[in-house]
Amino acid sequence: MVAVTVIDIPGSKSVTARALFLAAAAEGTTTLLRPLVSDDTEGFAEGLTALGYAVRREPGAWHIEGRPEGPGADTAEVYCRDGATTARFLPTLVAAGRGTYRFDASAQMRRRPLGPLSTALRELGVDLRHDGKEGHHPLAVHASGVKGGALTLDAGQSSQYLTALLMLGPLTADGLDITVTDLVSEPYVEITLAMMRAFGADVRQEGRTYRVAPTGYRARTYGIEPDASTASYFFAAAALEPGRSVTVPGLGTGALQGDLAFVEVLRRMGAEVEITESGTTVRSTGGLRGLTVNMRDISDTMPTLAALAPFADGPVRIEDVANTRVKECDRLDACAENLRRLGITVRTGPDWIEIHPGTPAGPVEIATHGDHRIVMSFAVTALRTPGITFDDPGCVKKTFPDFHRVFDTFVHS
């Protein structure tokens, strides 16, 4: 008999961050139901508070009083922690207001690029200055509102650049026309468009151009769906372990997040997958096939597949994931490094990784590079590899502080 486990996954980090931006910019008070409570989202909420937005947090619901005119504080200093959404979205949000706002972030976040977004904001007339290395935190925004207009953007490193500018559009005087020359992780932009419309925006896509009208936003009650990237670790574990099945409620046919497509990769490898309106179920069939897969649009789940790959019956080649090199760490190299430590044959290129079948051998301490996704991914490898430990297991606090307990409970259910 197949053991069926139902796992309640915490709210989506991507959806929570976007909802916080939209709620802060909206006319009225927004209630967010089931927001993700983690280091990233708490850092975003604290950043809003520092900027003069009223944020009231209670279990299961956050209430944000919107300020369409911009931050309530004339000056503020915001520490973005490790959060890329915080570090990219909040400087864009304050540009529509009036005042002087300084932003800094952790050493890890300081290394991550910001240049294309900074350039775009400057083209829109925003007085934005980097206080250290150009194109990186720390930075200062001397805000005086944004008129709007047309601009061209390269979002080939991160779709968050485009998302930030799209969400700014309704707050401009004349609206925005954004033409994209390159774009990675396009499903995340689809999340942005759907959520903007839910908050009252008028945004249209014509080929590679996005046209955003200066409508402003309207407050509402908004439910946060479970995090599809986080669910990938449980789906992968279910696909790996014979006789196991996992169901994640709240991630079904109407889900916003493109990372749910990871289960289609598992289906190609031989797992049974069922997606309904109410949730998604993955079941093991006792074996996994090798494959070649383009993960450009779901690159946050690349480490999950890399950690699962040694157990396939043939090589697993993951392509078009160059942008994973500028995440919390160089994830492509981090996966290769740790798999090699485990005795697995791995080949890499600028935007690809190929992992050959093998039996990972412990004991090995996984080098996490402070990256939550490296820890959670190699927890899957550890299911069949006794002796795996992590040099920084606590870095999962970024998106899932309770991961180790929940995963352990799942494994022993």
C-alpha cells in the first residue's frame, strides 16, 4: 500500500513579497491571508515599517495600510537582510514617493547584481546612487515621484528587475511601456501580472512590450498560495522513495507559480503526478529515468533536480540555467561541488550541468554557501545517503524556518 502524506507548505515567498509591495501602494487597508513568515518576508515587512507604512502582523494574517502617495517617512534607512525581493522591490517602491531613502543588505546580497534595475530607474529620472560598487547595494534613492514613459530592459539575469518596474507602473504619472530584450524565469512575471490585475492595475502585454496604465492600486483581502519551490523538495522525495506519495493542498490547476511545473519533470522521469483544482500529488513508481531538460523558467528548482539526479538510471542534463550563478550563491557550481564530494560524476558548462548515475557516499558535510535551497535540496539526497550533514543548516530560515522538523516528520510518516 502506498503511504499518502499530506503536507501543508508555507506560503509562497514570491507571492508574499509582491503582495506586500502592492498592499503598501494600494488605496486602503489590505489583509494578506497565510503569508509566508520567514527571514525574507519579515525583513520586507520591517522595511515597510521603517519607511512609514503601517503593518500589523498577527498569526495567519498581515494587515497593511496602503499609501499611494509613497512612504510616510521623509527619510529612512532600510536593511534588506538577504532578501533579493526586498533589496530590489523597496527601492523601486520608494521612487514613486518623496524623500531620501538609504538601503543596505547582507554581504551575500551585496554581491548580487542590481545594475539593470538601477539603470532603468535612472532612465525614468530617479536620482539613485550606489554608495559602493556600482550596480550593487548599498544605495540611496532621492525620490521625487516618477513621470513614466518608455524604456528598454535586459532581464536576462533576473525577472525581478522587470517585476519591480511593472509594479511601479501604476504609481507613475503617465504609465510605463517596458520593452524587454531578454527575460529569464518568465513564469514569475506571469505571477506579477496576475497579482497586479487583482489589485486593480491595467497592464497589457504586446509581444515583448508591457504597457502599464497609471491606475494606482486598490486594497483587498488576498490569500497567499503555498510555495511551489519549497514543495519541490517534498515532491522529489516522494518520487525517489518507493511506496511513498505526497499531496500538497492549495497548489493545483489554478496555481500562479510556474515552479509547479517541476512535477512535470518528475513525470518525465517516471513518477506518477496528479494535479487537481485542490492540490498536487506525486507518487513513486519505483524508479527514475535520466533526461535532458531546459529549466530556464523554473531555475529555482534546478538544485532539487540536481540533488535527485544521481538516483536516475541515466544522466540528467539541466540546461539554460546561467542565472542560477547569481542567486544566493553560484548554485550551479555549489551543486557540482557537493555532488563530487559525494563521489558523483558531474560535468558543467556556463549554463548547464550534467549529473551521472551513482551511489552517493557519506559521511559528507554539504557546503551550503549560506543558501537555503542547497540545504533543502540535499536533504533529498540524504534520504539515501547516511552521514550527510550541513555546514549551515539554519540558513533555511530565509524561506522555511521549520523545514528540518517538517521534512523529518514527512520522511518518518
